[in-house]
Amino acid sequence: MQLLFLGTGAGMPSKQRNTSSLALKLLEERGAVWLFDCGEATQHQILHTTLKPRKVEKIFITHLHGDHIFGLPGFLGSRSFQGGDETVEIYGPPGIREYVESVLRISRTHLNYPIHFIEELDGLVFEDEEVSVQAAKLDHVIPSYGFRIEQKPLPPKLLIERARDLGVPKGPLLAKLKAGEDVLLENGRLVKSSEVTEAENKGFIVAILGDTRYCQAAIELGSGADVLVHEATFDADTQKLAGEYGHSTIRDAAEIANLASVKTLIVNHLSSRFLPEDEKKLVKEMRKVHADSFIAHDFDEFDWKIHDHALKKK
Amino acid sequence: MQLLFLGTGAGMPSKQRNTSSLALKLLEERGAVWLFDCGEATQHQILHTTLKPRKVEKIFITHLHGDHIFGLPGFLGSRSFQGGDETVEIYGPPGIREYVESVLRISRTHLNYPIHFIEELDGLVFEDEEVSVQAAKLDHVIPSYGFRIEQKPLPPKLLIERARDLGVPKGPLLAKLKAGEDVLLENGRLVKSSEVTEAENKGFIVAILGDTRYCQAAIELGSGADVLVHEATFDADTQKLAGEYGHSTIRDAAEIANLASVKTLIVNHLSSRFLPEDEKKLVKEMRKVHADSFIAHDFDEFDWKIHDHALKKK
Ligand SMILES: [Zn+2]
Ligand SMILES: [Zn+2]
């Protein structure tokens, strides 16, 4: 699993940061990529990466502000033009369907694949054998949502050669051992499941939030997560504005990460009022509260490996 | 007057060419900029120029395909955010109003200025003391328009000192001379208007066309123009595709320029199938038919000076 930040700015594009978009790369896990938000020129950002639009299987839209959706029609059209022909699921607040359908209709954009819209974003919004996604409403000036993606524990792995060495014959006994049962061999020897399987691997938990004030739902979505992606539009000097405009300060984000016992915090949606030279100070402010934390930049990529459960910046 | 190309590609953005947008800079003439089409990420392109979004007074949309309009909502929102508070006139085919209004409504984008929509694009669509704009329908797969912008002749300039030297007193006689009348002085001397005025300056004529097949309307819009901006999505090898998809080849564009007795031809809307190394061949193909012609690239700027009536690449 990798997180690739495509746009990390707030409100308007700047030369440093594009408007919001984030790719959750699940290529090893399911051969797919999930997008979170799709600000204008997300497809342009993708041109500078190895992402294939046809691999994008799901798009999660946190809220309907322009800096989170204005790149969606162009992305969908180009995905079709570039050979994408499999269904895309779009999860977003009520209105996302009307937006996409009316823009595609007026611009006569024909897609070679169907779109499936999911506009009910409370609780479990997706689940299959590999992963589940929970959504909850945050606290912004318009309905804005956060998503918690949990990978299911991987089934224990059967160590076939070790089982053979212990004299387990091919066949149903192997299946029992894999399922966690101990078995008695014909020669009277007891083989424990734990002797011939590798321990179960805990899956990752990633929480990706839309624009929000400091709020309880953010803590719940992030609870115990390996990674929390939280907005940080303002800082201590502009705390008042954060409240007025429905946003968080970088310190708010760090406190949420702390209260939620998150491992790694990554903040995005930074105001263009922050200059590159302000960043050291911002990082210091954030790490005082939550040590394992990063400010995201466009094209930053973070990699999470199942065996060490740590997120590393590529 | 300057022409600044912001996006010169067709259909989808590429690393070399963004989707369509062209700025007609009329800063000296009227302190304003007019935009022609507004593909996705036009506002991003503008970040790399000296253009001020609040100076954009009119936006002409040739047709409703996504590669010509997907940057419009973002541009309008950012123009407001950056302090633009004067009316914008948007000229476009029926549907442009519904597009802009529904996207702004769903994304809760509030503008600090009104938009005035003009959806009837036949004949004279704008005229004031300085300039007129004619529109006509071209031949594409959906309604697509071209615009002919004519600057009115500048009024003759009165050479006050020369009139004084010839003995013309201050007052109404000067006004008559300026208006083209000859006058008889009290001392019996006849002063000709032509002696004390500088010849009238012909204004510029610029024709900017949307996507089109080779068609008669293109010749009429371009007739005698100083500059014709014409699409060239295909070339001789792909002539068949041009007809099927409602586009022109680069040779079509050159022939139109020739038949319309245009001074300078600039082609845009080039397919990404053309590689930078193909360009020499394309230019040769085009100049065989119309010598004074250019292929536009993103950020190319052309400057037209009233006194030499020639367009020069900056
Ligand atoms: Zn935002
Ligand atoms: Zn086009």
C-alpha cells in the first residue's frame, strides 16, 4: 500500500501545491488504485506519475467544494479515452451524481464504462474479503466526510514444507492445520497448527479526512490507525480564521492524531499563505504534539509494508 | 494587442500541450483581456504568466466539449477569490449558462461579481466604440463557433502645432479640421484637413475559430484578417480521421488562410499523436500553402503593432 499525494493545497492551485487529490495505491493488494478527491488538474498531475487512470477503481469525494471536484469530469473522460472500460464507483455526498451527470451530459462526454454512485456516506460504505471502508461526517461549512479504510487480517500462511517434514500427508489434514486446528497423524504424532503456519498479519488502517474543524468524528475515524491524513489549512497565528471557515490548524491535526492514538500523521490542504520557508516552524509545532508526523507535498509518496507496520516516505 | 496561447492541444492534456485556451490581450487598447475557451487547468497555466484574472472582461467559448470548458468554473472562482469584482461576459453556445450555473451551485462557489451570458452567437455579438465581434457557426460534430474581432479605425490625430503654425486659431475651426473638413482662414488662406491630421489607422482584424472541418464559414470569418487562429488536429496522413471527427488537417487550415487572404495563420489544437520532432515536417506542409504561418505552443505570445500591421512572435 502506498499513498501518493497529487494535490496538497487549499482552495486554489498555486505553483507549489495543486488542489486536493490523493491516490491510495493498492496495486499489490488488489491491482487497483483508489482516489480521494479530484481537484482541477488532477489528471495533469497524474501525467507526471506512473499511475494509470484505468486502474482507478473507486473515487471517494469528501465534499463538493470546487477544489475537491473540479478535476473529476476531465479525469473520467480521459480515463475512457485511455482505454478504461471497467466500472468506477464514486462515493460522495448527495449532489455528486448530479454534478458528474450534468457536466458529462452538457459537454457530450461519452464514457466507455459505467459509473456507480454511492451518495449515502454513513457507516460502512464498502466491504469485501480484503478491505472495508467506513465513512462519517466531519464538521465543515458544508457536509464533508472522512473515510477509514481497514485491510482485513491476511489469512495465516501454511508452511507446506515444514508440514511435509513433520510427516503430514497431502490432503484434508493440511486444510485443517491451515484453518487453525491441531491434527493427530496416523503414526500418533500431534502436529499443532502453530508449528506449520505463519502468524496472522494485521492489515493496515488508513483514515483520510476531508476539510474539517477539530471534531470528535475525526478522532473516531482515526482511532488506532496506521496513518491519518488530516487537513491543516491554518496555523496558530490564524486559529480564529480556522474556526470561521470550518478548517483546522496544524496543531488541531496533531492533537487529533494524538487523541486517536494514530501512528503516523500526514497533514495536507495547506493554505498558500504558508511559504516554503515557514515549513520548519510548522513541522516543529506539529511534532511537539505528535512526533511521527509529516507535511505532505505534491508528489510525496509514502509506503507501508505489512511486515514492519511502518509508513516510510519514499 | 497580443495573443497569448495558454493551451494548444486537442482532447486531453499532455505534458507538452494543455487543452484549449487563448488570451487576447487588449491591455493598451482597453485595459482588458479576453479569453477564448477555458480548458481544464487554464488557471494553472495563467499562474506561469503575468495575466491577471480580474482583467478578464469577456470569455468566448467556441463549443461545449470538455477540453474547451472544464477549466471555466475554477477560473471563475479563483478570479473572485483574487479580488475580481467586475462583470464577466460569457459568450457561448446554448448550454454554457446551464453548465456554469449548475457547477457553481453544486460546488457552493460564490462569486463577488455578476456573469452576463450571451448564448446567441449569430452575426454581431458585441460592439462598442473600439471594437466589434462577429460570430458564425463552423462545421464540427456539435455546434462550434468562430469569432472575428475587428478593431475600429483609430480617429485621425490632429497635429495641433502644425495647425497653429499655419495660423489656425483655437476653437471650432480645429474641430472641423479634425473631422475631415477643409477650412478658409480669415486671412484668405485655405487649410486642408489632410495638412494638419495624421492619416487614419486601420485597426486589427483577428479571427479565432473553434474546432471545425474545412468550411466556408471559416473563410468568411477570416476574410482579410491580420491573424487567423485555426485548429489543425490532424495532418495529411490522418486526413480521413479529420473528416470523421469533425476536425481539420494542417493543410486544410493553410488553404483556408490562403482563400481568406489572411496575413498570418497560427494553428492550434494539435493532436498529441504529433511528436515534437514531427513539427518541422508539419510546418513545411503548411508553409507550402500559406507562407506566413506558425504552429502555436503553450505560452507562445504574438504581438501586433498598429503601425506596421504585422504580427511578430515574441
Ligand atoms: Zn478544500
Ligand atoms: Zn477540442
